[in-house]
Amino acid sequence: MGLKVAVASGNWSNPAIWEGGTLPTPTDVVASNGFTVNIDQSITVECLTNIAHPANSVPLMRNFKSPSGLVTASGSYDQGTYLPFRAFDGNTSTAWLTPVGITFGWLAYEFKTAKIITRYKVFTAFSQLSSMPRNWTFEAWDGSAWIVLHTVTNNSLLSYTATFTNTTAYKQYRINVTTNNGDSNYTGISEFVLDNVGDRETPSTAGGSFTILSGIVITCTQAGLFSGLPLITISSAGTYNFVANLAKTTAASVLTVTGGNPTVNIVGDLMATDGGLVITANVQYTLNITGNLIAFENNTSCLSIVNATICNITGNIIGETLGSNQSVAISLSGATCNITGNVFYTQRAVGYLITNNGVLSIVGTINANGTNNTGANALYNDYNSTATNMLSGPFIFSVTGVNPVMVSRMHLIPVFNSYTEFRDSSTNAALPPAVQAPATRLVSPDTVADAPSPNNVRLGVSYSSGGLTGTMIVPSPDNVSKNIPVDNTVGTAVLDANSIWAVPLTSLNTSNSIGRRVKNAATVETTGAQIQTTLNNNE
């Protein structure tokens, strides 16, 4: 993994605009570095970005596991704000802090595949020397034990860079802090950078952007499109394809559509933090997303869909607010949005869709349960009666009874195994830490997954709320052999001599029947009579 920076504005295909005079490779993080780059060919890279990017082998993390690898730590000061992955998000204004009152601990990152690391950087939290680590070891996990690669004592710098010799590729590395510079509340790290000196040397500066031609495919193998300023603008008709996650850290959008009624296809997740939108557009366009929409933090949205735009999403809609205010995955106004996936909220505040003058169709679970044990609406439209909401469910109320859907107008899309799961009144709707009430499900018969098929229901019987009619014909007992089980009784039909004789007798005049054939069969008596008749006629 390398960091490739632009050194001039121009076409992507021109080696002269890139540092070193060579085009970016699939293992590069590519930074616009303050310039404007026109993507004039399909590309595969690790990441496109216009934020200030240090030399770093770790992708810019949006949570513990995304976009790749795994962040772990001995603990954190606050489970909502100062989480371990904040030390790998490329933003020095956020940080990982040890638990309150504990000034030692470790912070680790595990790569998907083993890498050789020969340099690391540690940046203090919030420019505070007192909470900056003072004594620590930098270690690698060999599969059975932590191996010390570098040791630091008596550090008094706000940022520390270490270069050391290492020729072994490890999957997991950590900093193990024993003391800080005097803060009694916590130890903090705003950024923890891991790197190989041989991979790259030049960091990028913030700024710049990319433009893209129609028909181009942008493929990002790890962090995807990552912006701190507007990153890519689409202004003309055509089809634009992205195989990448789209993530932002400021109010600036990753992707802006300004005109042309284009079609934008995205295979990857949309992740929003720190306010603003991942995709901004005030014009009509068609958006197809295969991936999840995740709204982190306060007052953050992934999409604002307006003006007859058509949006099709196959993936989950997640509100994962880490602060006290709402995060909105989608704001829909005067547009059509079709979602095949689940909608749920996972953290401290509402993570929902807002609809206004639009049509929203969701085939999937809508879940109000969150990790704060109270829950919040997963879908909300501020009681706007102009919005059409077509939903399939299941609908899951929170552990304390919060409604998953708060809308004025709603239509049910009947699908099998849809239900509404309430909490019963056994705990008198008490808030945690009271005992959680058991779930009670209400199911419409026309959506029950185990409803019998019509050929297993008696002919003419209406069931499943009138939606189905039985087609199975059950014979009466007198048409079934005696003592053979039939329906809820046994057969009564008996085969005797009279029954056998009755068959030909009742079919004497039926064409090709046994009775007709027996009637017309020649016998000695009938043959003799025929001969006598013939002789009499010839005398």
C-alpha cells in the first residue's frame, strides 16, 4: 500500500501529474493533494481522497471493522465518543482515550493480511502534553505472544515518530502505554499511524478534487472515496460507476450531482460523519446503491433525495449516532426511493429516514431497538401526510415499547413472515434496568410463512384473510373402501357380488362398456336363432 499524490492538475492518464512520474497502482491511496484530476479511464486503487493524509498503512477507519481490518483496545473513556477507532480516522480533532481514572492501556490494529511495519507515529489528543503517552512499547503479535519491536521512555513531545528495523510481516500491531505525562484522568491518542518506510515518504495536503467521465468505473479496494472537501462532481448525462465505499468526515460531500440527469451506480457503503451529506444533489438523477447507508454522529445524513430522483437501494439503513442528536440516513422529498433491506437504529439517538412529498418503499425489517436500552424510531416523517410509505415489516418495537415507525400514512406490502412485535405489559412498560418485557407478535394470516398451500386445503374453503381458496378434493366415505381412513372417518364402500353384477347391468347401452359388449356377445342360443331365421327366410 502506497500513497500516490498529484503534483499538478490534469488527466489521470498523464504520468506527469503524479509524483514520481508513474500512474497510481491498485495498492495506492490516491490523494488530489490540492489539484484537480480528471479521471479519464477506469481505475482500481485502494482509496481516493482529498484530505490531508499521512503515510499510513492503515485505511481510514469509520468504525471498529470498516473499511477493513480490526481495531481493538484495552478500554475507552466513553463508549460513545472516544472509541479506539478514532485514532485511525485521519482526523486529529477526534481521539481514543483510556477509561476515566486509568492512565495506561493498549491500542491495536489488525490487518487483513500480514504487513511489514517499520515506522509508526503517535499524536497526542487535543494538543494536551499531559495526556500524551510518556513510556510505552510498540509490539507485534506473532500468533502466540507480543514481540517488542521498539521501546520509548520519557517522551515529552506532542507527536512522536519512530523508525526501526523489522523484516517480519505481522497481522497485528499495538502501542502498549505504561505512563503518560501527568494527566490523572486518562491517556489519549488522536492518531496512531503505522507505516513501512519503503512504501512511501510524501504525505498529502488537504484540498483538490476529481472529475469523472461518463462510462468510467472507479474501483476502490479498501477505504473507497473519502473526503474532507467536495471530492467528485458529476454535471453531465451518462452512467457513472463506483465500486467503493463513500465516506466523509466534514460537511463536504463525497459526490455532488449538479445536472445532466445522470445514472450513478454504487457498489459499496455510504458512511456519513460530522454533519452534511455523502451525496449532494438538487437535480434529478437516478441512483442505484448496493450497500449499506450508515449515518454516524450528530446531524448527519447520507443522502438528500429531491426533485423526482429515483433511488434504488439494496442494503441496510443504519442510524449509528454517537452523540445526543439525530442522524438521518436519507432525507426524501418529492422523489421515489425503493429499499430492499432492513432499517434500524443502533446507538444513542434516532437513526431514520425522513420523507416529505415522496414515495418510500421498504421491503425489510424496521427495528427500533438500540444499544442504549431505550430505543428510538427507525422511520420517521414528522407526521407529514404528503409522504407515501409502503412497508413490508417485520416491525420491531424497542425493549421499552418505542414504535419503530412514526408516519402519518402507511401501506403494507404483504410478504411472507411479516409481523409486528410488541412488548407485552408484564413489566408495566418500565425502563431499564427493569426486567425486559417478553415480545408478543401480531401476525396477519395473509403473511404467515407457514400457511398451507391451496392444494392442501379443502376445495372451496377460503382462508388467509380471504386471500387464498382451497383446491383439494376429499372423496366421501362411500367412495372409499371400507375401513380405509378418509377425512376424519373411514371409508364405507363394500365390494360384493351384487355390486359387481350391477356394473354391466347399468351400462348395457353405453358405447364400448363391458355391459354393451356382453349384451352383443354371440352365444349358442343366439347363433342358433340366427341360423334358423336365415333358413326360414330362404324356403
